[in-house]
Amino acid sequence: MEYILSDRVQTLKPSAIREIFKYAADPTVVSLSAGNPAPEAFPVDAIREISAKIFEENPIAALQYSVTEGYAPLRKAVGDYMKKTHNIGRDFDDLIITSGAQQVMDLITKSMVNEGDTVICEAPSFIGSLNSFRSYNARLCGIPLESDGMNLELLEKALQTEKNVRFIYIIANFQNPSGVTTSLEKRKKIYELAKKYNVMILEDNPYGDLRISGENIPSIKSFDEDGIVAYAGSFSKVLSPGMRLGYVIAPKTVVQKMIVCKQGEDVHTNIWAQMVAHKFMTEYDFDGHLAKLREIYRKKANFCMDLLDKYIVPNKITYQRIDGGLFIWCKLPDGVDMADFCKQAVLRKVCVVPGNAFLTDEKEQCSSFRINFSTPTDEQLEKGIKILGELAKEIL
Amino acid sequence: MEYILSDRVQTLKPSAIREIFKYAADPTVVSLSAGNPAPEAFPVDAIREISAKIFEENPIAALQYSVTEGYAPLRKAVGDYMKKTHNIGRDFDDLIITSGAQQVMDLITKSMVNEGDTVICEAPSFIGSLNSFRSYNARLCGIPLESDGMNLELLEKALQTEKNVRFIYIIANFQNPSGVTTSLEKRKKIYELAKKYNVMILEDNPYGDLRISGENIPSIKSFDEDGIVAYAGSFSKVLSPGMRLGYVIAPKTVVQKMIVCKQGEDVHTNIWAQMVAHKFMTEYDFDGHLAKLREIYRKKANFCMDLLDKYIVPNKITYQRIDGGLFIWCKLPDGVDMADFCKQAVLRKVCVVPGNAFLTDEKEQCSSFRINFSTPTDEQLEKGIKILGELAKEIL
């Protein structure tokens, strides 16, 4: 049979990162290409204890169908926490639980973007979100990132010239892949521009709790008095990614449609996971856990940056220091063939992610690659970065 | 701000069943409107035991990111089981784990259906699936169900006249809402028609293991030597719906695109649930558990049908006896206002689902309603059906 596929998936490809994972599965290869939280960051004992308690006290509720919006006590716990600690959420907003923040990207696109409509995003940006937008045949318009966030002139130009722009997608803290944190000044200006041009903002904040230096910067959603920002949060980096738990805080009109779409996608999110997260947030020391995570990642990030300074930077690869998150963005000298560099690295058994994977058009020129420091052990990290340094020394 | 929503969600409404659930939440109301498995059908002790073991032996694997296709041991266990017990799956097929069978409906529509393309379905059919198709702006073409499956003449006519038909959606066993089981003869003819007109079949089989009488009928997928059938399976009725676990067995070309779409929707399905299901299938008496479920539902279904015969049928409401599943489809005399009957029932504190909720066009005339016997207790069932009988006696 000749299989007829929809237009929207004709050009959709598996994430380039996935392809690299195939090499990374080789145990002799040092993978700096993943984005997994450090295994020591999981509160295993707490989850074991909570899970046992749930199956002792309330097993049927943990196994039965539940409501699409999410487990009510978790919705309340997250809502209260975000309001109290981040000033996020107004009366015009609603909060629902999703199957990872990835599902927020999907549901909001499904609810707001017609085929051919435009989504503005940072360039580079998180490939998982870009693919989600692409899967609805959205047109992607990438705005170059500077060291403090998007280039605002180009953003305003895009808002003026692009047709049917439905939202601006932004990861304001420790962006994936660039590590860039958008400054408070730029956050405010982006908000004003969105308001001026009557366009929503989709603020994705998976790494916000993982700040390792500097002061917290208020999220864009925290100054949303106009109901123009949808905020995507995630439990993947602060509890467990395997649970697939995220949430969205956005104006009710939008959330109502997202709920209807979610009903047709997966009915609701795994209820056991929602009950675990609720108990972890309300009966355990959640803030203490976050502080512990920051300590883990502070050590790992600083160790990684020290290695980069020792082995790589002298060999002409540069990077911008990060204040949090899981990734460092390394730039090769102009004119160097980045794809070839990454390929040579694989041959020496080190995997990194070629930067063009994160562009709205993968064929565009890019001289950067992404490394991750949360997944590898310290030994693997040192081995991998040393090899990258040797490679750079030889071919640059 | 004026929120601009996509065309596909403009007319998409929350499921009518959801709206009815609002009444059903009133504890004084007897709800015959749900579709939840009976609480006594959950293997609580086994799940408690397996979950504890996982968090003892392998906690990181249960909490870390996993692969989009699903947990490899579960994929193998399901594949082997379906091949051995149902002759489902050929070399050209692949199997992936999904977040409930609901996600199969979503992913296959996303992968194969352009806006405006046609999906043929049974009329009536499961509203969750219809809404999933609708959410991609598919055109729905309903083929009237007879007591042994779709009207084949009308099916062939639709295949001849409808434009861009992408698949035929069918629940062959104990259909929701009608309870109808498609005969072997009709299954074969539907397969031949799909082949003749070069159209896929999406066979959804959430209730297949819940047969309470008669002989098993081979699934359409079991005679798929041409690679034209996608089979959706579910753990919701045989393990736990709250876990959100389903799977699809379909030709590789289609499954490959579904994987890419799933990546953008939820990355992967909750991994703890996949590990639990794997251990339950391979280390426990899975077939014995299914036999126990059939016994539970046999008792409940027969009890319900006895009540219908006692209180309802003499009052002019008719129904077709079922061989399995969770639902009974009750028909009012022609000319009676079904919506009004359901409303009167709610006023007397009994909830049923108005039949038009399951039509491709909810405004079409329908004289049936759906009742469920798996969720209510025996006492609730008797109370509810007795009230329906009294109502029928008074107003019919």
C-alpha cells in the first residue's frame, strides 16, 4: 500500500539529537549531547516513600481515570507556590497540569496557530519546541539571540512584517541551547512589544530553579497584567522527567481550548505522578530540595567551565559563561566547518550536538555546538572535553 | 486582549459527557454516564508490590528521561503477547507505547490527515476519538451501525463518493456506545473494502479482553497481510486507566511519523507506568487476571441487563444484549424527545449520556442513550435503572 501522509509530517524529521543518541548509546562514547538531569538530583527516597504511602492509603484514586485539567490538589499547590514565590498568575489566568512542558508547546500551538501562521522564536532555540510548532505547519521566524536576549530591533521588525504572528516563544532563563539569560530590561521591552502588536508570549521556564549564580530575574509572566503571556513550567528538572509532568498558567480563554485539545490527546496526565508531585511539594521540603539541586548543578557547571578554560578556550573555541541551566554553547572560529568538527569528535568518541539542529532552518550556517554537563560523570566530562581540546588544537 | 484561536478549535467543544459529569459529581446523583473500570478490577496488590520493587531495584530508570517509542521490554512483551494470543503484528509492522489509546487517535490523525480530509467512522462512535479527529479539522463521515456492524452498502458508497478518505475508524468489539460487535463476515468485508479503495483501517480495541459471552472473533488486524490496518490497544481496562498506557501496532512507515509527532507532544509516556505494566505482564498471571476481570464484568453486565428487563423494557425502552464491554445502548420509542428524557432523568437524579453526543453531527436526530454498568455499585445501578423505568412509565 502507498501510505499517504499529512502535509504537516512530510518534512518533519526526528530530532537531530535523537540521531546523535544512537552514537551516544555506544558505552565507549562520551556523550555530552544529552539533557538529562543528573541522577543524583532525583529525590529517590522521598518518591519511594510517597509512592508507597499512596498505594497504601489511596490506591484506587491513583489508578482510576481522572480529570483532564489535572489533579485538583496539585493544581492548587502549584498555583499557590507560583503566586507566592514568583508573583505568577492573576484572576484572568487558569492553571492546568500537562504531560511535561512539551505538551504545553503542542496544546498552545494546536489552540492558537493555523497552518501557515507565524511563531517567532529565539535563534537558536530548543529543538523539541520548534518541532512541536512545525508539526502544525507553523512558519518559524527566528530572532538572533544576543548575550542578554533577543535582538529587539529585529524582533520589532518581525512583528511589523511577518503575517499572522500568533506568539513569541522565549526561554528567558539559561536558554537551551545558548545558555543565554534575557535581561530584565529586555524582558520588559519584549512584553511591551508583544502588547503593542497584539501578540501572545509563550514563556518556557524549565531551568528557572537551577540558577547557580547571580540574582533571580522576574519572569515575563510576573508582570503580565494584560493577559498576554502563557507560562510553561516543568517538573522534569526539579523532580523527575520520566514522570512527564508540566503545567501551563495562561489566560482562561486559551486554557479552556487547551483542555479540550488535551482531552483528545491523552485524556489526562498520569495520575500517580500528579499525586506524588503534590505530596512532594506540600509535605516535603521543596525549597530545600531546590537549594540542593542548585548546589549539585553549581558544582557540575563550574567544573565544566573550568575544564573548558583549561582544555578548549586556549584552542580558539569560545563560550559565554552561564548562570544556570544544563547547557553550554561553544563557538568555533568563523569559517570553521562546524559539522565536520562534530563528526571528527564522534570519531574520537565524544558526542556534542551540532548547533544548526537548533535553528529554524537547519541548513543555515552555524559555527556553534552544544555541550551538556548534567548527564556525564566528572570523569566522562573531563575525558570528553580534553578530547575536544585536542581535536581543536589539531584542526583549528 | 482579543485572543485569536485556531480554526481547528473554534467549534471544538468539551465532550458532552464532561458536562454531564458536573451533575454526576453531586453525590446524591446516580451516575450511569461514566466509563470507568470497576474499582475491584484493579490489581492493586500487584501494582503496589511491583512499584515498590522498581523503586528498590531501579529507581533512576523509573524517573529519568526515556525513549519516545516506549520502554523496550514492554514493547517486546506486548508485541510477543499480541502475536501469540491474537496473531497481530507482521514483519512490516512496528509497535510503540502511547499515553493511552487516546493518543493513538491523535498521532495517527496528525500523521495522516490533512485539514478537510475525511475519516469514516461508525455512527454512533466513541466521542473521544471523534473529538480527536475533529481537532485536526478532519471531515467525519458516519456509517450507521447495524446489530452486526456497519452497513456495508453505505460504507462502500462513502468510499466511492467521499473525497480524500484517510482511514476507517472502527471499534469491532462491544463498541462504545452501542455495544455492537462486528461479525467476522463484516470484518472481512470491511478489510476487503479498505484494500479495494486503498484506505487504512484504524481498529480500536479497548474492550476486546472483556468478553462475557460468545466466542472471540479475530480482530481485523489479525488478517492484515497487506499492511493496511493500524491497531490501537489499551491498558486502561485491563490494568489501570490512570496510568495512561496504550499502544499501536501499525505499518512502520506510519509508526515512524507517529514517533516524530509523539516527540513533539509529550516526549515519551510516563516510564514508571511502562515498567509496572511490563512486570505485570511478564511476572504475574496476566491471563488469570483477564479471566478474573471477565468474571467481574460478566456479573455486572448480567445484573444490569436483568434490571433493564425488569424495570425498563416493559416500559418501551429497548436494548441489544451485549457480549462484553462496559456499555448498554438503550433506545426510546421513535418520536420521543430523547434529550428531554435525559433531562428529566437528571432532575430525578440519574445521569445517562444522550446518544447524539456520539454522532458525527450532534444535531442529528437520535432516540438512544448510553448507560454504563462498570462504575456504579449494584445498589446504585438498581436505584438508577428503577428510576429510569418509572420515568419511562410516566412519560412514554
